Amino acid sequence: MSIEQDSPNPGASGAKPRVAIVFGGRSSEHAISVSTAGSVLKAIDRTKYEVLPIGITHEGRWALVSDEPSRMAITDGRLPAVSEIAESTEGQVLLPSSPDSREVVWTTSGNAPKDLGEVDVVLPLLHGPWGEDGTLQGMLELSGVPYVGSGVLASAAGMDKEFTKRILQSHGIGVGDYTVVKPREWESEPGRAAARERIAALGLPLFVKPCRAGSSIGITKVKDLADLDAAIEEARRHDPKVIVEAGLEGREIECAVLEFEDGPRASVPAEILVGGGYEFYDFEAKYIDSSEVQIPAKLTEDETAEIRRQAVAAFEAFGCEGLARVDFFLLTDGRWVVNEINTMPGFTPISAYPKMWEASGVGYAELIDRLLQAALRRSTGLR
């Protein structure tokens, strides 16, 4: 599949737009976000854009970081962190606080704020809560700063697997059977008993997941109900709200969606082939041992057309903007069900999203350019 070129519109002034690349964050996906940022910093066209890398530490401090992509990679199982590449252990970077200014400043205790210059657009490469879930998007809306990706509602709903399924179901898009265990319910014995009863009705195997997390962190495959409580406690280490899904028999297929000037389009799909003795696509299979991603997936023409149609339908159902990755299961009976929608998919060297677009005729640097240009064209606020 090839994609015809749109004419980019870098801005009326002719000056290079300045991009604040924000990454890291407080979620358990911190290292994946850092790795994503390293890949983007390496690939972004420096002849077209100025960059200002800003990292958020595990503790939530916004720090100036070195523009050194090589230090941000996952290497030999070592996970990178913002604290390792921060230029200073003190001070705080502050983004604009109102629509009247685009100035970014650096503050330290007892000193006058240092002006770091204006930014034209923010590329928020955060994964998980406190960044991908609408929180950062809300702050940027209040500041009036353009940013890449979906707005507050789509980001929040896409992060919460319960509401992901509710929205998809309301639009006639298939999802698997599931139940949700909320914090107050699990914290009382009658609530636990009711939750266990609902969960048992789903059958085995089960997948127990944090409701608002990604990168396959905190997920347990349960094949014996005796292991259920431990699996729920593991998920609760990452999110007090837990979703339990019935196991599905089928193939795991992903599809990337990108917003063009004439609307969203879907890439060729990819298939996840989990090997190395892993039972499912967990964190280690995904990022450490690098399970195979087959692009394009071996599907019939009709199957490819259908997954691309449903991926765009899911994108539109959420009101997504910019980009999304939609993850499906193709069941043994031929039905498609959506597993989740990811409003800020990974951009690491092994991530499926940029690979799917590369196979569709849009290279990595062009992909970043398209996302930034779309954000610069779009207004903030209600739209």
C-alpha cells in the first residue's frame, strides 16, 4: 500500500517550529517512554524542527535532559530512566501556564526563572497514567499549546480498558467478555466474593490486568482460580482498578491509524508472533526478547480490508486525533474483536506502529513530520 503525499505547512513565519518532546513520567511505563523519545530524537528532521527535550522523573519532576538518544535505549535488558540523563538534579521545567505565552522556563530555589524560549508544539511521548490518560493533554489545553495526539476525552477513555470496551460496544464493534473489579469492592470480603463469582463465570483461562496501564505490565494469565487473588493483587500494584478478561482463541493482529488532511487512514496490519516459550505478549516478550512482528500480517484481502475498516471505525468512535494503534484478535470462528486502542503507541525501534507505516509507504521521519504538522494545523480548545 502506498500513501500519496500531502503538502506540509510548517508555519507562516518560515522559522523552524520548536518542538518540546516530553517523556518519562510517573507510570510503570517510564522506561518505554524514554526509549520512545530516544528513537524520535534520533529520527526527527533537524533541518525542519528545533527540539527541546524535557524528561519527567519517576517522582514527577520536570527536568532538562541531554539530547543524547543513544543513552535512552533499552540495552541488554537495562531500562533507561530520566534521572540518568537529566542535566541537573535540581530545579524544574515549567511549560506555559496560560494561552498568553508560549515561554518555557527553568526555575531553581532562590534564583530568578531562566527563560528557555518559546515552543510551538508539544510532542507528548508519555505512556500510561499521568501523561497518556488525558492529564497532560488537559494541562496543554489550559495553556493553549498545540500538541500531538488525541485530546482529553479520547486519551482518558483509551487508557481505561473498561470504558474502551463500553465505547466500542456502543458503536457495534466487537469486544471479548470481561468484568471489572473496582477498589471498594475488592477491599471488602463480600465484595471479593461477588467479584470471584463473576470472574469464575468467564471460564478459564483468564487474563487479569491493571485497568489503566499498558506495555503488558502487571498482566497475569490465570489457568487455575486458586491463583486468581494473587493475580489481582499483582495488577493492583499498578492500578487499584482491575479488569479481568476471558481468554480468546485466535491470532493477535494490530493496525495503525494515522490522521491525514482528508481524514484517518489505516496501515497494513501486523501480526504478533509470540515465541521463546512465552504464553502471551507480556513485557519481556515485547521489549526484552523481542517477539516477532510479521508485517504485513498473512491475511486474505477481505480480512485486511475488514481490519482496516474497523480500525478507522474505532479511531472515529473515540474521537481520536493524530494517531492510534488498534489491537485486535481474529478469532478461530472468523470474528474480529478489539482488545484495546492505544492513543500514544510506542515509537521504539521494535514498535509495531512505525513499522506498519513504513510498510505502508510512510517512513519514520515522515511519520513524525506528519504528526507534528497535523498538531500545528489544529487549534486547541473545543473543536
